[in-house]
Amino acid sequence: MGDVILTSPIVRTVHNQLNCEIHFLIKDSFRDLVSHSPFVHSVHTLNESLGSTISELEKEDFDLILDLQKNRKSKKIAKELNTETLTFSKLNVKKWLLVQSGINLLPKSHLIDRYFDSLKDLGIKNDGLGNELFIPSSTNVSIDKLALPKKYIALGIGAQHTGKCLSEEQLLHIIKNTSLPIVLLGGKRELELSKRLSKSSNDTIWNLTAKSSLLETAEVIRRSTITISGDTGVMHMASAFKVPQISIWGCTSPELGMFPYQGHAHSIIIEPIEHLKRPCAKLGNRCKYAPSWCIQSINPSRITGEIELVLKKEGF
């Protein structure tokens, strides 16, 4: 999810500055993240059969492929289409070196800035507008029906990997020690956790875990007073809407280049203080300090203190 949102500045600037037709290839589960963009002419689904995907794309006779995924499948598709292709350096060797030895040779720039560096020969310049995500009016209507409180905290409770997940104890502390109602956001894997969290304070929790679509989740984040999450897609959604946010990091690190991009000025990044060997992994799937995962070493009082600081800056 986050990877898709991080392509939005490229889609917008290439469309606007080259006045060209943009087609987007994406997994069906993430299709809604791009299908409502005014800068995308057509959305193509990545089928289980790579051959059928390639056959569909061959009909379009593209002038240029921008490969922002740069994995085995995207490379094969570009090769089979036999079309001029631009891509970027994923800096995997330097990332590996940072994770394995702590030697940081990575640039200070964000992944998006490296995307733009790869497009210099096209004359493309960063317009400085950051990420964006387009939500249809029908989604707004569905969220209106939930009667959410006017002011609330959107709390992302899940992630694909353990190294990006707050513990149940940390989440409970946040719920019990913040001054605004909480809206829980997560997927099916977090459903049982969300039920336990909801029991802690039924009057101030709206549990939308596994109950909202991608765009409904995005709309909940857009309306929130502040969003709290790990290094996840929720974090990138918050930056796209310029919502004040607290991103809490564990086994991954902002040094890897995927921190919130041009987000709200009052946003805060929290990292473990004592775990000096971070990052533990590019994806958050391993921890050098396991079984005491990095993110779970963060004192929850530190998190709630930063929440109240942001709320104070926002006039609460």
C-alpha cells in the first residue's frame, strides 16, 4: 500500500509536465489507490498469469515504461514489451551494508527524490506537492454513516511484519492515556486484538478493524485530528493528506529512505533509544534484539507524551 502511494508524485508530474497518457499496472487488491486519480488514464491488473498480463499490455503500444517496482516480474514485463524503460537504483547493496554492519552509505534523500533523479533526462522536476490519494464521494458518504466523533485519533494497530507492530500493552496505554476518542484501523489479522482493545474503553473507541476498505481507511485518516502508526501504509496515507502524525519505528529506520514524505509540520518520528544496532531489516521481518522487538522497547509513556504535545500544537 505504501509503495503505491509513494508513486503518486511521479504519476502527477509526468502527466502534467509531459502532457502524456499514464497507464498504471498494479495488483487488483490495491487498484482503488490509483483508479480515481485524474492523472491515470487506465489501470491494468497484474494477473496471476504473467503471460496474460504481458499480452494485455502489448495491445497498448507504450512509448515508455517507468519501472518503479524493479523486481523480477516488472523486469520481465519490461523486457517482453521491448519498450524503452526507465528505472531507479534501489541501493540494495548499501541497504544490506547498513543492516548488516551499521555502515551507512545511503543518501539522505527520500525514495521519492531518487525516483525523480531517475527522470532527469525526461526534463521532469519535482513539483514539491508531495504524495496524494484521491477518494470518491461515495466513500465519503459511507464514512459519514459511521457517525465518527468530530475529533479523534486514528490508530493503526497492524503491519505486515512484527517489527513494525506496537505491542498490545503499548496500544492499551495509548488508548487509556489520550484525551481524544480512538478509531482503530487494521486488517483481518488484527481483528481479535482489536476486540480486546475495544473492551478496555467501549465509550471512546470506534473499532473499524477489518471493516473498512482501503479508501474508507484513507478517508478516516484524512478526517483524523492525528494519526498514529508504525512504518506502514497508514503512515504514508497520513502524509498524503498532510495530517499530523506520529510514526513509531522499530526494526526498520527512516535512514532507509521511506520516512513520511513532506507531511504535516507537527508530525513526529519516534525511534527506540537504546537499540543502537538498528535497522535490523529492510522490511521489519527480523530483529537483532529478538525476542524483545525494537518497536516494543519504546516506553508507551513517551508515545502518549508526544501525542499530547502534537495535540497542544494543534490547539487542544
